[in-house]
Amino acid sequence: MLTGPLQEFAIPATLQDSLLARLERLPSVKEVAQLGAAIGREFPYKLLAAVSPMSESDLKWALGRLASAELIFSRGTPPAASYVFKHALVQDTAYETMLKSKRQQLHGRIAKALEDEFPEIADAQPEIVAHHYTEAVAPKAAVTWWGRAGDLAIKRSADTEAVRHFSRAIELLQREPESRERDEGELAMRIKLSGPLIATRGYVTPELAENYANAWPLCSKLKEEKAVFPVMYGQWVIPYVRGDMAAALVNSERFLHRAEQQNDTGLLLMGHRIYGSSLVWRGDARQGSEHLRQALSLYNGTEHDKLAYVFSQHPRTAALAHLCLALQHLGFIDQAMDAGRQAIADAKRIGHFNSIAYSLCFVSLLIMLRRDVSTLKKTAGELMQLAKQYHASYWALWAKPMLGWIAAQEGNIETGIRQMHESVETLQNQNANLWVPQTLLLEAEILGNAKQYQHAYSLLDTAQALIEPLDQRFYEAELHRVRGTVLTAEKSNSPDGVQSLDRAIDVARRQNSRFLELRACVSKARVWRDRGLHGDALKIVAPVYRWFTEGFDTVDLREARAFLEAVA
């Protein structure tokens, strides 16, 4: 094949008749032009010779005439030569002179030649073979090759291409008469399509929901037990990303129970992974971490790495990315960061784009929760760079508020808040609310510190409307703590403010979140200190602080230690 830029020559459409006449005068030249046109704008001599019935001498003569007539460029000499039509109009004219039946036969010969005689082209560019089988009206072979093209695109992290290839296969299958074979093929392609759809367009797009909705009846109809699990994953992940943790918990528990009936550790791993993740976001870090650890104990790299391409993320990566959040809540702060680093390293080890983005996003959420600006710059910056590289706007939406928060922490409050809020509005419009409360709470805290109290209360109300009705309680303690700090900042003796801080402490204790309990206790103790009640302030913080055995270099523990030293 020719490489490098092609120079277009402006050939007016009025010259099409003239081109046609020139081709008609030389039948053998016309036939070679037709063969080349069917192969493509560029065509190599070896492939042309493989599908041409002409002798080698006649073929070379005809190519020479096409070149001398300035209809094609040539590069090199046969058999290593390549050719390209000078203008798309030349190719189109040659192609249109063929009867439809002849085109189909020719495309079939080209596809077979590529498959049998040019495996290096077929393996590297299966979409070319798929195209020729499609044009040859050989749907079974075309679907097979579109599937191969999609698989290869996923491995290359070319998810946009993968969506196109799998969608083409589904389109061809839907034209076929109803049969079990057709339904099995469509279900397989829909399962494969879900991963690249998630990677490029996010978890709550209409296309993904429609794909899973169309896959479920096929599962029921075929009664294929193993095939049902990727679709059940879709029934979990959509409400999960919407922040509807009540529905996510029900659907993940159903997945786990069904997986327990299978002799398949990979499915059981996935069941514990998604059920544990749901529990963590529902505010049960202790039970959630137990299921996540169970998932990790079942992991076998050789056997389970391939699940990244079935369930859109690497299972160990996703389990670690949620475990790090659970460990942070439970107060195992250094272990949390170790799990987060491991999640990112695992994703990079297999080189799966969506797993890398997933791990960077979740670990960045952990880092932002820890208020570690310098580390967040690296992970969120890498996530944004990755999103731009792969045109994955969904992941960019999550890098943007993180980078906005960094800007606000560095003094660029107006710019940072605007950046955070733009992403929040977009995510809410898409009904992708899983991580929205954290951003709203961070915004409210910044605005409270800037004495923009009414705006802060509005954001807190919005966050509460997402946390409580949807049972998404990961940030519930933070909701009440931030409300309490804003209320007491506006009015130091606010009883509602103290009540909110007390509620934050109660929620954190109920959720076994030592980390958020410490943060809420420090916030309440500051109120007592400002009222001159140093002894009471000391009693609030000291017992919780003494519980910790790690993480002493993190912001919250440094602040707690400094506070205790100041009021002692």
C-alpha cells in the first residue's frame, strides 16, 4: 500500500463522461481499473495480481497504460509496486462501470485473497477484509471479520473504531432471517460493544442503555447462562453511575447470587467486586471492603485479565480502586493509598485504556478526599491527558472538576469554581450523579470560606437531594460537616450549625468511618475552642486521634495533631 499524503487533482464532474469514454476504448485497461477501484483508492500490485484473471504481461501493460493516461500514480516496480488513483472521481467512475453482480463477485475474490494469501494485511487490518465481505454480500464472513476488527481495536485502545466495527456487525446480523445462530451472534457483538461504548461515551448514555436493553431479551431467549452476566453487569452499572445506590445494591446482589451458582471464579470475583463497590458507596465501608477483599483473593491473572474486555474494566483494578476508598473511610490511610497506587499500576500493566482511566479517576477521588493537592495534580492531570488522547469526553468531565478544585486551592477561586460547576452541570444533565455530591460539597466549602453563604447552602441542598433519596451515603457525613462549618462560619453561635456537626459525627460513627469522624470532630472542636471551651474541644478530638496508627503525614491528621497541641 502507498503511504504518505496524496495530492488531489481537481477533476470537474463534467469530465466523468470523458474518463468513462477513455476506459471504454481499452477493455483490458478498464478491467484493471475496475479491479483497482474495488480494492480501494490505493492498491498493491501483488493483491491486484492475485485477483486478476489476466496474465502478468497483460496486467503490467494495462497498468502502464493507466499510468501513461495519468489516471493512476505508480510507485516502485512490480511485484513490489503500489498504485493510487489520481483522484477519487477516477476510482468512482471505474467502480460504477461494473454491474452489481460483478462487484459482489470481485469483492468476494479480494476478501478471500486477503484472508488466504495476505494474512499480514488481514491480521493487521481486519476491517478491510470485513468491508470486502460486506460488499460481497457474504454476511456470515463479514460479521466474523467485523468482530475481529472490533477486538483488535479494543486491544489498541481505539474504542471509537471498536464501536463502529461492532455496530456494523450488529447491523448486518439484524438483516438476516431470525435464527438461533443470528441471535447468538448479535448477543456476542452487543456484549463486546458495551466496553468501548463506556470508554468513549460514558456509563449513562442512551446508546449504552439501548445496547443493554436489546441484549437482555436475547439472553432470555437463548437461555445462555454465561452470556447473561455481562448484561447483568450493565443492569448494575447504569443505576450505579446514576448514583441510585438502592437499585445498584439490589442488582449487584442478584449478580453475586447468580454467580455463586456457577462453577466460574471469574464471575464470582465480579459479583463480589460490584456488590462490594455498591456497599462502599452506600456508606458501608466495612462490609464493602470484605467483599472487595474476597474478590481480590479470587483473582488469577492468567485466567481473569481477559475480563477487562468483557466488563469494561480490569476486575482487580476496579476492586482495588474501591477498596482504597473503603480503607480511607475505615481509617487505614496508608493502606488506602497503597491500594490506590496498586490499582493504577495494575491497569497500566495490561494497557487497557478504560481500566487506566477508571483507576486514575477513582484514585484521584480518594486523593481529593484526602486534600492532597500535589498528588492530585499528577493523577488528575494524567487522566485529562489520557481523555484528550483517546477523545474520551466522559473521563475529561471527571478530570475537569479535580483540576478546578486544585486551582481554587491555589488561590484561583473564581476560575476553579467555574470549572468545577461546569462539569457538575454537564454530569447532572447526563444523570451521571455518582461523584457529583463530592464536587458540590467541595464547592460549598470553598464558597463558605469565601463568605458566599447562600450560594453554599444552595449547593448543599442539591447534594443532599442526591445523597439521601438515592441512598448514596458515601459523602453523607461530609454533607452534614460542611453544612455545620458554613452555618457556624456565618453565625458562630448557630445551634443548627452545631447540630449539623453532631449529625456528621453520628453518621461517621454509624458508618465506621474513622477518617470522617476525625474530620467532623476537629470541625466541631474548633467551634468549642472559639467559644473558649478548650477542655471540651480536647475531649472531642483526642480519643479519635489516638485510634489512628498510620497516615500521620496526611492533611487531616496533621491538622488534628496541631489542634491538640494548640489547645492542650
